[in-house]
Amino acid sequence: MENIHSLITQQKAFFHMGKTKKLAFRLDALEKLRGAIKNNEDKLLQALKLDLNKSEFEAYASEIGVVLEEIRFTIKHLQTWAKPEKVKTPITHMGSTSYIYSEPYGVALVISPWNYPFQLAINPLIGAIAAGNCVVIKPSELTPKTSEAIAHIIAEIFPREFVAVIQGDAETSQALLAEDVDYIFFTGSVPVGKIIMEAAAKKLTPLTLELGGKSPCIVHKDANIKLAAKRIAWGKFLNAGQTCVAPDYLYVHEDIKDGFATAFKESITELYGDTPLHNSELTRIVSERHFERLAGFLQDGDLLIGGKSDKEQLIIEPTVLTNITWKDSIMQDEIFGPILPVLEYNELSEVITGIHNHPKPLALYLFSESEEVQQEVLNSITFGGGCINDTVYHFVSPYLPFGGVGPSGIGAYHGKGSFDTFSHKKSVLKQTTLFDIPFRYPNVKNGLKKIKLFLK
Ligand code: NAD
């Protein structure tokens, strides 16, 4: 393992030279990143194919394309975001002006997962560079080809004292966490998130945690069933269900369960064919351990759709289980695979109570035409973010900061949200020296009376 301590020391020294704070430097770095990604597109597509059997379409749409779009958006707006923001000044501070300066933290550590191994390493990098930081990326060891491609791309364009990729597993991650970095940005599971926060707490390092959990999807009786079925099938089975914001489980109203089941079956066939296991573009499960874990869930409830798998290729066809309750093993933790359990309900209150009894979700999806139902769900359930009448799509809007709440994460990013996440907001009061208002001083005559005129 390369000497991590000396790398962090070099990055700190480079940061203190002040180059990364210059707007021109940041814009140039983002341009270089964009160019290198474009030049290495084939290499990346190949790596994603080898690591996860991602099809070219999925790999481009959900990894390379979204990253290029994030760079384009950031370059377009960075000058505005980076300007000191002049804010109001209260009358008690007469004579002064007030500003909020966005300044980089210093050395940012980005630890990323395997499910979107390129996007989830590079999107935080874009925000970190935009804000003027130096960055160390620790990509996932479970997708080694993509991690290697990321390391290659970064080494091609950036000196290590500015951006470096350190490949390795949990032990490497721990070694990095033992260093004095200035910001930690972690994307991964809830249990590891707790370990990361504990390490950050020891040094009081600010951090963002992008975690996971069980994200509900509610299909109410007045939903547009055909569209709901198609949009849920897309969001759930994209990347073989290995998406942090995938609908984890369904709550379907009893009145429409049969009609929904028929429409859902049709949607799966439309998207993946009659025999999904023979579809060469089906993304695979990342490891044998995860495959076994998912295969174990197939015993729960009743099989409604799918259920076939191929251990050799680590693929599982889109599967739906009915007659599920919160007691089933599939309902205990995030599923993170192409298996969708269905709970039924009669009253919306059952859904709300059911979700309240579990950790606050990362995402929530509701399919309903009724404004009243939409408001009731939005007003009564806390979740990171989500969609009404769609799934997953909120994730790719640069105008919607993305993140969880409590057990599903702390902090948010994307678009300006990324710039803000990687910037410390330094509040500064610029006071006049032309005069000096006396009220605050203890020797002023009738001081208490006068101060009460202002502070009431
Ligand atoms: P993970 O938590 O196992 O690993 C994530 C990263 O942490 C990897 O780089 C890994 O090497 C490192 N790591 C693992 N154990 C560690 C330890 N003990 N100490 C320090 N570092 C350690 O997560 P994963 O399996 O790669 O990813 C899947 C999880 O990530 C799911 O729970 C999913 O919901 C979540 N996720 C969240 C988002 C989001 O944006 N909120 C996005 C994608 C994935």
C-alpha cells in the first residue's frame, strides 16, 4: 500500500499553495475531466461490462452520461456559485456589510461503493473540484476493473497532490480514515456509514453520508396502473435492483392488486423479454455472497413473477413475491437485488404507520392521481427524496439536492448541492471605521434601556 500519510501531507501542501482555489484552475480541471472521460469512454464501458455485465445503454445512461451532464452543469454555473454572497445586515450592525464566502475545506476523502462504481466516485469529485478541494478517491474493491479505469483516467490528467485514487478494501479505507483529512464524503451501506461517522467523530471531521435502506413504493387505488407498472419495473430492475434509490418494496391497494399484477408482468416482458435469463444485457449480481443472500429471499411469501436464477452467471430474473408481511426475512434489510416483495393495504393510514415503524427511507414513491392523497403522504412521512408518479428520476435532476435523512444519510449533493457540500460557508462582517455606535459598550449611559430598543 502506498504511503497514505505522505500522500495526504503532499495534498495539504498543494492545497495551501492556493492554486485549487482559483476559479480558472477549477474550470480547467473540470474540462480536463470531461475530456478524459470522453476519450476513455470505451475503456469505461468495457470495465462496467466486465465488473457487472452492464449493457452499453445502461452504462452510458446511468454512469457516463449523468457524470458528463453534471460536469456541463457545474461548468456553466460555477462562476455564479463561487462568488461571495452579499446578505442583509441588521440595523443593530449599522455601518457594516455582510458576506458569505464559499471556501474549500482542503483535502476531501471520497469513499464510494460498487453499484454505480463510476458515477458514485466521479460525481462527488466534480463537486469537490468545483469547490476548490484536493481529493483522494477510494473506489470499491468489488468492481476492480472500473476502479482501475478511474485510477487510469485520473492519473492521466491530474497530479497526485491534487487528485489521487487509492485502490483497496476496508483496510485501505480505514488507513485513510486514520489521517487528518478535511472532509469525508461516503456512499455505501448503513453499517459501514456508522463506522465512517465514528472515525469522523474522533477528529470532528465534517462529512456527508449517502446511505441506503428500504425505500417504499405505494400504488394507490386511483393510480394510472399501466404507467405505474412500467415506471416501477424500470426503477426496480435497473442495474438488477442494485440501486440505492430503487423501490425496495411495494405497498399496493387491495382493490387494484390483480390489475396491477397483470400490468407489471407485461412491463417486465416488454423491458426484458419472455426469458430474461437469456437476455445478454441483464446486469449481474456483484458477488456470489450477494447472490446467495438474494436467493434466500425466494423462499418468502408466494412467487408471482419470475423466480429463476443462474448461479454460474450470477443473474436473477425480475421477480415479484406476494403475501409478504413485515415479519418475512426479505423485509428486514435493504434488498439490493431484482426481487420485489408486495404488501397489500386497504387504508392509507396502514401504509403511513407501517413506514413510521421503520427507519426513515432514502426514497419514497407514490402513484396516485389524487392531490389529497399526495399531500397526506408528503405531510406525514419523512424521507430523503422521491417522486410522485415515478421512480428514481428525482436522482438525476441537478436542481434537486440528493440525500437521505437520519439512518438513510446525512447531507445532500448534485448540482449546486455538490458545490455547497464541499464548501465551508464562511460568514464575514465587514465593519466601518468611520463611526462607532456606543450602545454595546458597558459604560454607555442608560445602556440597558437603549439596547432594549434594538434587541426586543
Ligand atoms: P459498503 O458500505 O460495503 O462499501 C462502501 C465503501 O466502503 C467501499 O469503498 C468499501 O471498500 C468501504 N468499506 C467497507 N467496509 C469498510 C469499513 N469497515 N471501514 C471503512 N470502509 C469500508 O457498500 P457497498 O456494498 O459497496 O454499496 C451498497 C450500499 O451502498 C447499499 O446499502 C446502497 O444503498 C448504498 N448506496 C447508497 C447510495 C446513495 O447515494 N445514498 C448510492 C449507492 C449505494
